[in-house]
Amino acid sequence: MTTIVKAADAAQFLSLIPRMLGFHPRRSLVMIPFAGSRSLGAMRLDLPPDDESVDSVAATFLGMVCRLPGADAVASVAYTDESLAKGMPHQALAAALRRRADACGIRLSDALCVGADGWGSYLDRDLPPGGHPLAELGDEPPGAEHLEIADGDQESGAQLPASDLVEKEAVGRALENLAEAVALLCGTDAGAGAAPDRRVDPAALTAVCDLDDLPGLFEEALDWDADDLDAYDIAVLVWCLARPAVRDIALVGWCGGLDAGDEAFDAQLRWEAGEEYPAHLAMHMWGEGDRPDPQRLETALALARRAAAAAPRSWRPGPLATCAWLAWALGRSTHAEKYASRACEIEPEHGLAEIVRSFVHAGHLPDWAFRPR
């Protein structure tokens, strides 16, 4: 559903931005593209660390705006911890944005700054010394009350859910039992780590049977309550997400549905036999193709976060990298980088985590982020 809120002036416009983003930006550059008088969303990047990188940041942001169908204008807002008492900070950045917008044929409707003690516009020649008082930003226009704002800044929400030692130990035991059950039933190295000559937990055998239909398992998991999973539910998720071939089947299925998951499963078997992996399945991993249902990705992210929180440390990179990709696919690059970095802290050369980090550092977003819903 489209939300239409009319801001009477720049102060009201600024008061709406946290609701558009879902958090209070800090040390950030936020760009709001427009098609005519209607905004097309909001994008956020970290403020550049110095004036030498402002041209690169401006080029990245305006490049994103140019990819939006119908975008003909943009407003920028720099959020900084600096004071406006001695003038507007980040002047070089504002100038770079203006130059790049002119070069792209995009109208810069306003260039604003919110500092530690005031706010103002870089385009306002009559801006009073020290800017306008921050109290003016509390005048929020009606109509956006239903848009939630998380506590904290852009990093809020990337923390993993709580998992106590009892649960983590239970998941660790379930993973050991699962490895023994896989070794017993499959007789392959997929059960590496199994202890010989020990009675296998019947619950582990049942869990292994669920692995017989991986696409069906991942589709069924979307109906699970991430806050109410038992140790074997979590262990199965962790076991799957730690294996790239199985994890990719999950991601394709969560993006495209059960049929896509079945196709990805068959494609994986054929690829392992030496055939080419179908491009139309691989393209989703790079952010191309049909837009996934965001609610499916949200549910999958909740499951992956739960798995990462309860997994033993050595098992955690797989679920964390899955969190990173899902967050990136949902347009939350800041969260994606956090998850991917945590995965790389444990496993420095984790493939998917490094791919997601490269996406984020290059400012690469999914293609579907630039298409209207």
C-alpha cells in the first residue's frame, strides 16, 4: 500500500525521514529520489570519512537515483555529529552532490544537514548562524504514524536474538546427533564428526528424514515460528545453511517458491555431474530476476537469525552469511555488512559472506530494488 504524506516545509520533510527509513540515521547521507512531487523511497550511505572521497560517494548515490524509473529530482540530507555553530559541515559533499546531479540531469530539490545542535539547507542563503533549532523537527505531519521507527540508528536490528547457554548446548548436541544419524543412514562424509558405536537419538533419525525433501523442508520452514523452535529444528537449519550447495537451494526456494526450490535441487545435482548451472536460477543470487516476495524473505531472515544465535561458534558462519544475503536482498545493506563481517571473523574466507561484503562495499543493490512493486 502506498502511503501519501504531505510535508509543508523542510522541517516537516526532515521529521518524516526516520519513518521512511525505519530508524534514526546517524553519521549518514540519506538521499530521497522524487518522481514529480512524490518520493520513491530513501537510500542511506555512511558519510564519507574525508573530502577526498566525496566525489565517489556522490557518483554512487546519483547512479542509484538514475536507475529508478521516473526519477527526475532528489533531496539529500547529511546527518552528522558536528555542530552548525561555525557554519554548515560537509560543504564539499554537498557541492559534489550538486555537480553530479547537474551532470546526470537530476534536479537537486534540496540539500539539507542535521547536526548536533541545529539543521539547515546548503541552498539557503539566508540561513541564520547556527542553523535552525532541532526542536522544529518534532512537527511531524499526520499520516505516517503507522510507519514504525526502531530504537537506535541504522545498526539497530542487526543484533542476533537472545540464546542462552542451555539452548546453545542443546543445539550443539543435536548437531552431533544429526551427524551420527546422517552417517548411519547415508554412509557419506556428510556425517563427518559422528562418533562410532553409539546409539543414535531417534529424534536425530527423524530430523534426517526431513532432509529427504530439501525444497519441501525449506518451504515448510516458512510456516515455523522462529521464536518457538526446538533444538532439532535449529540444528537442521544450521546443518543446511552451513553447506553452500544446500543453502543455495534454500535461498532460491525462499526467493521463488517451491517449484524454484525443486528446480534448484535438480540443477545442483546436474552441476555436480558436470553440467552448467542454469543462469536464470543463479541470477537471483546476484540480485537480478523477478522481485522476491519480501514477506518470504523476512520470514527466512528470522529463521536464519535464530539459527545463527543458537549455533555453536564453529557452525555460525553459514547462518550468518545467509542472514547477510537475505538482509541485502531486502535492501538493508548496513545489516548485511554486519552479518557478513561476523561470519568472516569466524571463517575469514567464507564465500557467500565475502560476496555480500563486496556487494555492500561497491554500493551494489539488487536490481529489483530499483523497480516499482
